[in-house]
Amino acid sequence: MIETLRVAVIGAGRMGIDHIERLSRRISGARVSVVVDVDQARAEAAVAGLPDAVALTDADEALARGDVDAVLIATPGFLHEDTVLKALEKDLPILCEKPLTPDAESALRVVRAEEKLGRQRIQVGFMRRFDAEYAQLGGVIREEKLGELLMLHCAHRNPDTPAGFTNEMLINDSVVHEFDVIRFLAGEEITSVQVRLGKPTRNAPEGQHDPQHVLIETASGVLADVEIYVNAQFGYEVATQAVFEQGTVTIGGDSGPYMRTAGTWGGRVTPGFEERFGAAYDVEVQAWADAARRGTIGGPSAWDGYATAACCEAGVQAQKTGEKVTVNLVERPALYGQAREAELV
């Protein structure tokens, strides 16, 4: 077992910097040894104050170093496949931020490469599975405390969107998280997706229809719906209500203390995903580091990345046609186990 995992972080943008800070300050059994970014100055700024860490602009050079035991990939999704495949060739543990790749075809190539390797090396960064409330809800489902899960109602609201956030990105960059967490909670695959476009907000930029309503069905017939609203103005809110045979469970929503003072009442809404899921990211990366030191993975697999990419493709098609679209998956390789056992770990 590796005592201290030496990690190469590929990508020093917003997410990469957040993970570098996390690995350096809050994660045990791991440290940053290399930071790679196409912007040399940004890479150098990222390693400032990190003992023995070096800044590079070439991921291949980083993967060839002797002081790299694992790779954390935080580059844009279209760059993931090449780096993941090269890290697999070196049999290195990988934590790849979502998406695994931008489409199901390339994600399946990654799955096949890992299948050929014969063991799981890739963990995909779906952090919601590590959120305390989602974990508690998963426990209610697994133990059937309220009977069988029947339905899921999800809300995903952002205060606004950056420039260039397209209509398709509502599915590929936002609802992608719901696709994964619905698979995780239901313990089975999503079989169909439909998207309804209703009255749009005036706050959406040109070319973007916001909000949208996504209708989802799983293999056993669990129904789920997602309100995706990315220009909600008031803050960042992610909430889920699960409907069971003997009750309901609601998670997410407001955070912090609920106060009454000076003639007012209420709490606060988190401003962004870092605040809402910061603790979940810590648990996620610690689980990955611990598992990587043992030679395993500690969370969502390459198969999860592939299945979610297929859901996104179906979602974008449904967005354009308004039709109910089937999610097409290849047969699940034995390497990734059976769905219910694998999803609810």
C-alpha cells in the first residue's frame, strides 16, 4: 500500500485550483507533486507554496515522471479522453472530473480500455454521491425503511450562467448530475428521457431556453423529474424529494440557521456549488485517495461516466424533438458488477 499518493493535477482552472487546495490542506495520504496547465504562469501560481511540486505545460511529461502515483484530471471535458487513456496505459489511478468524456462513443472507448486492463482505475467526479444528505437518502432506500422507492422530484437551480452557456449545456453540464444521482439512488439504469420546454425566463440569454423540465424513467419504472433552472437569480439550490410506499424524504434546499429578527424571518441559500458541495468534494477526494493507495477506486466508475454520457445524448435529442428518447447502452461488462450492487455502494 502506498503511504503517500503523489498526485499530478492536470488543469489549473477553477476546479483544478480547488482540488489542489483540497489535496494540500484537507486530504490525508496524498499530496500534489505536479500541476499541468497550458498556461505556464497559471501552473506556476498553482504550485506556489507547495513543497517539491513542479509546474508543467505538458501532461505527457507529467505522466512520464517517477514522482507521480496518480492523476487528477480537471481540464475541459473534450480533453479528457486522451489523458485518461494515457494514464491507463501507465496503470495509474485516475480521478476524472465529470464528464468522463463529452459523448457516449468516446466514453465507451475508455470503458473498453479499462476492461482490457482488467481492473478499475478510473473514478469519475460525481460529488453528489458523497454529500451527507444524499448518502442518508441512499441509506433509506437501501434499507427500505419506507418501502420501495417510487418517484424522485429534483430541482437544480443556478443564480446565472457564464457567457456561452448553450441550451445543450443545461443537459450536458447541469442535468448530468441528476442523471448520475438518479442512477445512484435507484440503483439501476435510466431507460428514457423526455424534455419539456415551457415559459422561459426573461433572464435567459439569447438562444437559451430556461427553465426546462426533464422527465426520466428507470429500468424498474421509477419516475423522476428535474426542474433545471440556470438563471434563477436568487442563489444555488439543489434539492430532491423521494417518494416511497410509506412516506417521503426531502433533502437540499436552504442551509444554515433559520432566523427570526428585526421583523424578518428566514435562512440563506448557498451562492454557488463550492459552498453547497464543498464538504462532499472533500469526502470524494479522500475516498479516491484512500482507494487509490489500495489499488482500487472509491466512487463512480468509468461505466457510470459512460452511462451518464448516454443519458445526456438522449436528453439533448429529447430537448430538440420534444419526444421521449430511449437511452441506449451496451451490455454492462462484468468488470463493473451488477447495477443495484454497484450503484448503491
